[in-house]
Amino acid sequence: MKRIAAIDIGSNAIRECIVEVKDNFEYKVIHKKRTPIRLGDEAFTHGVLSENTINECLDIFEKMRSHFESENVQLIRAVATSALRGSKNSKEFVRKIFNKTGIVINIIDGLHEAKLIYKAVKKEVDICSSKALLMDLGGGSLELTALLNGRIVKCHTFKLGALRLQHLQALSEERMLNHIESKKNKIIDFLEDCFESNYDQLLLVGTGGNPRRMGKLRKKFLGKSSSCHVLEEELEYFHSEFKNLEPSSRAEKFELRADRADVILPAIDVFKMMMKLVNVSRIELPKAGLINGVFEDVLGPEDNRV
């Protein structure tokens, strides 16, 4: 059976996944790995990636390539998002990775990213019979995709990623909240343009590492049966818990990685704002993300590729 690999070069980590493709174009995951490296730390503060960071990524990609070869991977698709979009030396980064490993990195814009997320979510959630808003929260940006009867109405990227907000929060809570507020009116304009202020029966869907983690937290620490959604009252509970703890204490108490513990609070601030804006009390949390969208795109009809 054919094996293909996808790589997601994000602001907070690099994710890799290998799948085995079946005859009916369904696939089975046989390997996945998350490597914590924060390209967003430099991209969002200095606008460039340092030589040390690029060299660290070269080492990661060399090991990745070697593993792909050992697993007989026949096709590799690599996409990069907000951090590389915002780095002045992203072309140098892409060139060095290609020269060292032969892996081609495609730096995708927000619209491309949103369409891939849409393909992944459509496989997991029934979004064809109602209004829906897809909310993909990454380290650098928030991608919103408005849907009516399963069709994309409009997509937009907002600089409200959790890592970007954490940098502002490190300066002061006020600066972070002011930044969120400054984007709020633009989000309201986006929502009104898409839904004409009618949010009745709207389905709010969250994707990304922080939404997934909130689902796991509600199941483990609140004793809920499912990790596939989260309620507003549960977000309020975790927000109050996290706010009174330093990131290291959050990590210990709630079994979080260090690079999740310091960004999860600003992520919840974004979730809470979005729930209030569209007047919903629940976020659906499908097991779908950018990498899944890449596989759906590669394996789908050629004339329907992003």
C-alpha cells in the first residue's frame, strides 16, 4: 500500500504524520510526532529566524527524512503557516531545508490554510445542513471560516494566535486584552457580513492544539464522557483555575506540556470572546487539524485540490 507523509510547520511546533493509503483512498495513521520548536518566538518578536533556529530545524528535517525513507514513504507534503509567513528570511529557510533534505515546503496563506482545515473538519463533523463557523486557533493566527449549508462563504485571518498573545501577556495582561479588543470589531464585521447577525443554531467548531487540549482536560479533570466538545461554563472554570497559577504550576496540576501551559490561558480568552460574539455555549472539537486537511487534499479529486 502507498504511504504518504505530511508536515505541519507551525508557530509552536513541527508536526509530522505518515499514513498508509487503502484501496478506497481511506487512510490509516502509522506514525505521528510533534517536535516542540517555537518558530513564533522569533518570528513574532524580531521578524526573522536566527541561524541557530534554522540549524535546529535542519537537524529535525534530516531525521524526519531518514525516518520517512525507512518507512518507504512515497510522497511528502509540507506546509508552513503563520510563523514562516511572518519571517523575512522564510525563503532562506525553505531553500536550506530543500538543499539538505529534498523536502519542498509550501508557505501557505490564511485562505489556503482555512480551506485545508475545512476539508479535515468536513470529514468529521456534519456541517452541510446548517450555519457553521470554523475557528482554527494556532500559535500565530486565528482563521475563521464561515459556512452556509456546507459551503464556504468567507474566510479571514486575524493575528490572534495563542503564542502571539502570550508574548503580549508577558509584557502585561492589559496589552494582551487591548490587542484582542482591537481585533474584536473586525471580527464582528466579518461575522455580520457572513451571517447578518443571525446566529440561531450556528455550529461553532474549534481546531488546533489548544482546542483539542481543552476537550481532553474536560474529560480527565471534570469527569466528562467526551473530549469532542467543550462548554462555556467549563472554559470559565479552567480560566479561573489557570489565571491563579504560574505556567509551571498549571503544567504540574493539569498535566500540560510547558509549551502548552503558557499559551492556554490566552487561547481560552479567544474562545470565550468568540462564544459571546455568536451567542453559543458549546464548541465542537473534532479530531481534525491541518495535517488531516493535507491528506484529504492529496487523496481527494485532483480538480478539487486547494
